Amino acid sequence: MKVKRPTKAQRLSSTTINTLPQTIIENILCLLPIQEAARTSILSREWRNHAVKKLKLAFNHHMFSYKLPLCAFSMHQLTDLDLRHVDIDHQPIFSGFGSLRSLRLFYVKISTKALLHLLSNCPSLKRFSLGFIDCKDCTIVELFECLPVIEHLTIYGEPLVLDSVPNELPTSLIHLKYLCFNELYFGEDHGLIFLLILVKCSPNLEKIELDIAEGIGDDNGTWFGILEKYSDVRLEHLKELEIHYFSNLKHEMKLVTVILARSPKLKKVIIHSLVEKDEESDMLKILLQAPRASPVEIVVRSMID
């Protein structure tokens, strides 16, 4: 029986699909529902590899109206998982995401048991972002025991139990190089303690980025006592410090000067300021005169229009 040769249009279509740039394929997959994205694997081997290994699962349903389907946990070769506005109301029963390198959880409703089960089955996780999750009984110790090789950590808000912060973590986060606290409220003492404990247990940190939440008064004298208590904390490898929404309050200045004095490899400090121009120059003068463990460039950028 004679085999029918593909037409020129069919050959051209196949060639076009197979030669699309990797970024284009990944962008297409990101815009598709999970079921449709999975179906693209029949197009070619190239598409199958991307659908299985590079697929970024992003659910953006508001008010926890979308329950994460169990089929999401069958994609064992995922490298990048982004979950937003989803409800994980069951404990995932799966052997793990052995290839997962990056995980983001925002506005996710999940039990502590399910969260810890998910994290403990991602042994290669390098980047983790966590924010505004409905999981208030998860402790710091429980969370970081599941992140032994984390390198890049971003935390939004206060997703954890912070009223019983330990003096230090049972395990050292030796791989952590980037730490970002976004919208963390430092008005309560445990916010600062949380930061200092993470810094203390992360000896190889290279960059710290802080987004100071509003509502912090200038009368929080306990900050000074906390900083003194953790006077043994040093940042031996810190190269850059960046702070957003800096109001030039006493305890904010104290935090910066402490970091300046304890960071022998610090090269740059960037402060995004909420103060007026005339006050900015005085603030910069104080910082430049503060004791420093290394020569460092200090940059002040106004956030006032």
C-alpha cells in the first residue's frame, strides 16, 4: 500500500511548530489551562519535553474559588510551579516533585500538614516564595526543616506563627544567598527576631531585601534590646542590602548601622526613602559617618513623587 506523502503545507506547519523559540513555547504553555497544556505534548517531542519539564502552572482564581486538581501532582518532572488563589483542601498523595527548582505560593488555602508534605517532597527546591497563605499554624522550625537546599527565599506578609519564635533554627540554611521580606510588619518584636534568626542561620547570605510595612512607630525601644541580644549575628558574605519604604525612624537607622558594622564584604546599600529631600541629605550623612566593616556605597532613592 502506497504511503501518502505529507503536503508542503503540513511539512511547513510541522517545521514551524518544532522550531519555535523555547521562550515562546513556555509562554504559550503558561497561558493555557492545565488540560490544554498537557495536550500540546502530542505535537512533537520538543513540545512534550516543555509540557512536562518546563510547564509553569499558574492558577489565578480569586477568593480561593479554585480547588487544585489532583492531576497537578502527577507531573513529577515539573521544574517551576506557581500557585495563586487556589485551595488545596486535601493532603497530596504523591512521590514528590524531584525536579522542582522553583515554587511560589500566594493566596493559597492549605493545611499545615499538606504544606509540609508538599515541601518535604521537593528535595531539589532552590527558590521559594511564600505569601498571604491561609495556614496560620505552621511554625518557622517546621517550614525550614523542609527547605534544606534553599538558595532564594521571598516572604510576603506574615504567613507563619511568629509569636513563639525560637532563638535559632535547628538546621543551618547554608545554601541561602538571597533573602527578601516583603510587607513584613516590624511593629511587633517577633518580626525583627524572625529576621535576625534567619540571618544568623544563613551564613552565606549575599543579599537582603526588606520592604518595611507601614504603621511602625518611633517608640519601639525594644528593638535596641533585641539587636543587642543578637550581637553575635554577623553577615560574613553579605554584599548588598536594599530597603524599601524607609522612614528614617530611630530603630530603622539602628538596624542599618548594625548591618553596616557587621558585614565585612558589604559593597552596596540601597535605601528607597519616604523622607523629604532636606531630611534625606541629613540621613545620608549619618549613614556615611556610621562605623562600617567595609568600604560601601550608600545610595538613597526617593519614593516621593
